Amino acid sequence: MPTTAPAEKTPLKIGPHAVQPPVVLAPMAGITNAPFRTLCREFSGGKGLFVSEMITTRALVERNEKTMQLIHFDESEKPRSIQLYGVDPATVGKAVRMIAEEGLADHIDLNFGCPVPKVTRKGGGSALPFKRPLLRAILREAVSGAGDLPVTMKMRKGIDDDHLTYLDAGRIAVEEGVTSIALHGRTAAQHYGGTADWSAIARLKEHVPEIPVLGNGDIWSASDALRMVRETGCDGVVVGRGCLGRPWLFADLVAAFEGRTDDIARPSLREVAEVMVRHAALLGEWIGDEARGVIDFRKHVAWYLKGFAVGSEMRKRLAVASSLSELRSGLDELDLEQGWPVGAADGPRGRTSGNNRVVLPDGWLRDPYDCAGVGEDAELATSGG
């Protein structure tokens, strides 16, 4: 594993925004809300770029109440970064113009990586780049409507190994004025299984040297991030599942890219417990209801406790806590003097299963230039990529 920071490169620029070190928090539905972004940003010392969870363009244009809450940013978040998901060029254009005209964000990212069947069966997410003209039309509307705001995109290699789209999509993105591209080194068919293909990130970087390329997939530690940059030549990294239950990973990433590769966080269980309570409390403040905040936090419990000696019954008890006091009291019963469980707490987190069947609209793969049949019902409140 690398022990030094990558050779000095031109600082990553997303439009007018310098992202140094070149580290981006990946949008994850139900995860990268304002409270989680706050934690990650605090550990990073405010360095890096932290993207909101995915917002559907139709819901934004219709000013859906829940969606309007999701695009709320803390005053300390600069730049404010929103990821949008849409399938209709006109609706995407309206959403982007709304963001630009109302000053709702400083950066717009577009999601073309979601592999979830209920999205791909409608032609959305990672299925969409196969239809080259539709992809071009969406990007053109977005860049046109954004004004001075930078527009970026995140995508996968393609639908499956027989239908790779990332090189064509990258060239279209350059031609339409996209500022940078993030590539998850998996196909939609892989979902989150197997191993990410970092060589595809290297090929994309060679294919579109005009703009920054960011790599995504299987970054579980700061050393993984350094290795990806060295092996692929990419301009930065996008971290998703690797930070689940580990917001301090962003402290590690900052240290690694700044050459402090020995400055790696190894929190004790007591320190982890303190972060857990703070995370739950922030969720309660954001939602406006402590109990709902703790309930929303439940999905994070297993990620935070991975590798620590915590019995199954206690794990279940913590995962059904409904108040901060209940969460605190349960954590206080643990052996909080446990040190970081090196090895046991490292490696994959979150979804790891693969899925070899991509659900697509009938006849979708017959012609990459026939874009009929993609409707607004492909816009669902889900995420991934």
C-alpha cells in the first residue's frame, strides 16, 4: 500500500471552486443529509466537497415539501452542492434554472449511476447513458440553465460488460460543457458486488483529458484513495460506502493527501459512542423531533459498531432506540475502553451484493439512438451509483 501522498498535481477545480484535497462525499439517499455532511465536514476541517443526497428534478420543480427540506444547507457549507436526478431534459432544465435563479446551491451534480431496478426499468439512472441523444439533451439543458454554476456528472461504466457507455458519455459531457466527471468503476449489472474496475477510470481520464475525472468505487481507507490516484491518474476521489459509520474517514483522507500518512484515526469505542450520540442529536435537530431523529439514526448503528465486541442483543437494543437517553444508556453499558478493532472494522460497508440482471424497458438495447419511452415516471426518490 502507498505510504506517501500522490505526486503534486494541479488542484482540483469544480468551476470556480477549488477542492483541496480532491475528496468528494458521494451522494447517498437517506445518508448524506445535512447532519451527516456536518459530521464529515467537521472531521475534514472544512476541506473537500460534500454533496447532498440525490434530489429528483420533478420534485424540486414542484417544490415538494420534503425535497425543499433536503436542499437545506448549513451556513458553514461552502460550496453548497446539490445532486439532481432527472430523465426529462425540459424538467432538468427547469430545476437547474430554479437553483441558479434562486441561489439554492453553488454546484450541481447530475446522477446517471443509479442501478436500482425500479429506476432502470423506466430507462433512468445507469440505463440512461445508453441513449446518447437523451443524455446529450439533458446535459445541454442543465449547462444552459445553470448560468455561472458548474455542472458535473456521476455515472457507471455502463449497463453491463456488453453495453459499456462511459467513454461515449464522457465525450458527450465534454462537448456539452460539463465541468468534471465521476466514474464508479462498476456496471449497473454489478450493483455493488465484485471489485470496482479502476482501469476504466484510467481509460476515461485518457479519453477526456480536457476536464477532471474523479474515481469512485472500493475506497475503504485513505490508502485506497492514494492508490486509486496513483494507479489511474484521476484528479480526485469520490467516497461513498467507505464512510458509513466512519465520518472520521475524511480526517484520514485530508491527512493522507497532505502527506501525513501516519495520521490515521483509530477511535476507541468511547469516542465512537460520542460521535453516534452527536449524529443522532443532529438528526433530531434537523428533523425537528428528537425521537424521529433517533429513529432515522437506527440504520447507522451497525456501521458504527462494526468490528467492536458488542453482543447481538445489545446491537438489536441500540438499533431500536427511540430517544437520545435510551441510546446513551445503552452505549454506556458497553466496554467503552475498547480500542479500534484493526482489521475487523476495516473493509466493505453497506451494500455489497451483486445483481447480474438489469431490468430495462422493453427493447431498450435495440437502438442507442431511439429515445422513445422514457417518461417522468422514471423519476423516483431513490439513489445509488
